[in-house]
Amino acid sequence: MNRTPSTRVEKALQGVSLLEIVQDFVDLVEDEPGLWWGVSPHHEDSGPDDFVVLEKDQIWECHVCQSYGDAIGFMMNRGLPFIEALEYLERRIK
């Protein structure tokens, strides 16, 4: 079994901004410092307060289906397999 070392995952998650990743796909509006709202990219019929990014915590949450996660989870919800989501983040590391 080919396993991905957790340090690789941690490095990718720490090296990117979830907010910047999400903003590539979703128009977000800052409600208060570090709290960004928008239409859920996972549901065509969602409203402008159905998706939130907590910038400090590097977490997103969809209020339509109650899914949430980190940058890898966001990319996987966009349809990428885990390893491709990880590689996408690695290409974005600053």
C-alpha cells in the first residue's frame, strides 16, 4: 500500500492559504475580520450565506449539507482524488 507521509500533508496545508484556494472558485465577502461568506460551490441553489471560510482556522463549511474541511477536503469536494488534491496544493505553496 502506498501511503502519503503526514508531514507531506501538513507541509502542504501549512504552505497554502485556504482563503486563496477557495477564492479561485467562489466569490467571497468578508463579514468580519477572517470570516468570509459566499454561495456554496457544491450546491447550485445555495444562497450567499451558505458557505463560510474561517481564515484563521483554515476551515471551510457548507451550511447546505453540513460538510466541512481543510484545503485538501475542499479540492476533493471539487472532484479531485486525494493525491491530486495534495499535489494541487503543493504547486500552490509559497
